[in-house]
Amino acid sequence: MMGRRRLGRQFGWLWAAFAVSAYGSGLGFGALPLIAVLVLHASSAEVSALSAVGPAVGALIAVPLAPWVEFQRKRPVLIAMDLTRFAVMATIPVAYAFGWLSFVQLLVVSAVVAAAKIAFNAASGAYLKALVRPDDLLVANARFESTNWSSIAVGPPLGGAAIGLFGPVTTVVADALSYLFSALGITAIRGREEAPQPTDKSPVRAGALLDGWRHIMHHPGLRALYLNNMLVSGLIMATEPLLAVLLLRQLGFPPWQYGLAFAAPCLGGLIGSRLARRVVAHYGRHWVFRTVGTLRAIWLIGLAFVRPGVVGLVTVMAVELAIIINMSLYTPVLATYRLEHTPKHLVVRTLSAWSIGQQASIAILTALGGLLADVTSPRTALTVAGLLILTTPLLLPRRDHTPQHEPEPAT
């Protein structure tokens, strides 16, 4: 029977908290670059720096945070990261109201939010593993994935309308408040959480910073999936600014069509995430990694053939829809596999290493894509990204690896 699984009230509060912050982030999607352009009249180079440098610095900040978070109770960490994001985001409307807003402040906010997001996601993964039964992990991850894609589908169009009606910092206020409400939701989770026990006398030793990467690289399945994920995510995200220039500047698409081209296909995320458990039950997890992992990579080349008018709009939407359906099916399966193949005392550091590597790959490939587009053209850069991503299935695991867990530490 494939009825709706009940995961308990505690998971319900965690999911509700995630949904609130996800929809807040959806409303505030792209808000900082938009403020940089509309309020500070930033140059293209400054906007690119805000999109790449801030998150990259945030990833560096998150490196030493991971060993500390590993050995803390996760619920207080989640609340602290939410409150940190609320506080730093709230400085923007305050500075705007008094005329103090600066580009440096936006960079600092971007970096702190990125670091807090990495720490929050890593802690929430560890908390989820303790909160639900092992056989419910895929269901739980699929629900998070579905919520994430629905927030992206709904949030940006509403955020754009809110900015037009109420001003440039409106969505930042909504995003900040969503973190506050998320923190309140997490405080509602009841039950005593056991303090993690360090596996040695010095959990914050220098080598602990790299333990997450060591675990990934020593596990054949995780290593293959990690390298594949870095390239696929980096190449897909690198096409976003290229496509913006191509559609808005060169092909003359109006902004509402550009927004529609990205928002509408996100509804495909509801399809893929809801299919995840059934597809795994029918075909197996390894089939998902090999087949769906390949399917999410073959569509990107279609963006190089976009033309003006309705046909071009439909082309972009079809390509994005195909990518998102496959990604939303693949991602919760990957998230579940990652948790199952990581011992408790390494979950935070492993998830942090995963996020940091992905963020670094996105920053590097986005910068390289921009440079290539400047030297040639956005269409050429899109073509190169589409061809490169076709090689990424070669990195997917060729066989289903048996878990090679380290023994769980005694508690």
C-alpha cells in the first residue's frame, strides 16, 4: 500500500519549520543582487561578486563550524542558525531605512547567511536521522524536496510582485521573518535529545576539519556520487546568468516571460519527489543513480538552441521541466543514501563537506562560464556547459556498493 506515511509530530514540526523558511527564501530569491542593482546601482562585476564571493566566503566560514556542530545537540544549533540568519537579514531593511546600506554590508550578509545555511542543513540532516526511523528517511527527504521545489515555483513570482508594490527590501523582510518563525517551530519539537559523544578526547582537532571529506573519499559509492554531484550542480547553476543575458538582452524576452520560464517548471519538482519512493521500490536505488542520474544531465544542451518568441519560451520551459523532474526524484534518494552510509559521529562533517564542495564548484564554474561568455558569447558558453555535463554520468557508481560503515560509537 502506497498511502501517506505518518512520520510523527516531531517530524511534522521540523517539516513545518523547513517549509516556512523555504517559502521565505523563495520570496527573497535573488533579493540581494536586486537590491545591489536598484538601490546601490552596482556594476555587473559587483553583482557577479555578490553572487559568487559571498557564498564562497560563507563556505570557508562553515569549514571550522562543522566539527563544533558535530558534537552539539542539534536542535539548539538549528535554532541558533535560524536566529543568526534572521538577525543578519534584518540589518538590511534597517540600514535601508536610515540610508546606511552599502555593498560591503550585502557581501557580509551573503557570507553569513551562506555559512549558517550550510551549518543548518548539516545539523538538520543529523537531527532527521535521529528523529525518524531508517525506513522512513526516503519519505522524509522526499517531503523536504517537494516543499523546496514548490517554494521556488511560487516564491519568486510573488516576491517580484511584492517588490513592485512595496519596494526593494520587502522580500528581505519576509525572508528574515521566515527564519524567526522557523526557529519558533523548531522550539516546539519535544523530547530529550542526547548529547553526541566524541569518539576521541579532541573532537575539534585540526584533522577533524577534513574528516567529512575523508569519509566521502574512502567510500566508493559516496565518492562517485560526490564528484558527479559537484559537476552537475556547478554546470547547471553556471547556466543561469548566461541564460539571463541571452534571454533578456539578446533575444528580447520580457521579464515576466523570463520569470515564468523558471518558475513554472519548478512544479515538476512535486512530480519527481512524489515518485521517489515508488521508483526505488520498483527499480531499486542503484537504478535511480545510474538512470535518473544520467537523465538529469542530458537536457541542458537544449538551452543552446533557444530562439526568440513562443518557441524559445517553450524550449526553455521544457528543458527546465525535464531537468527538475529528474533532479527532484534523484536528490531525496541521494540524501537518504548519504545518511545511511555515514556513521552518526560523522554526519554533520560529511554533509558540510558535501555542501562546501558543491558551493565551491558552483562558484568556480559560474565564474568560468561568465569569462567564456565574455570572450565568445552566452550561447557558446551554454553549448560548452551542455556538452561537458554529458560526460558526468561516467562518474556515477557502476555497481551498488555495500555499506562500509565505521562502527557507531558507544553511547
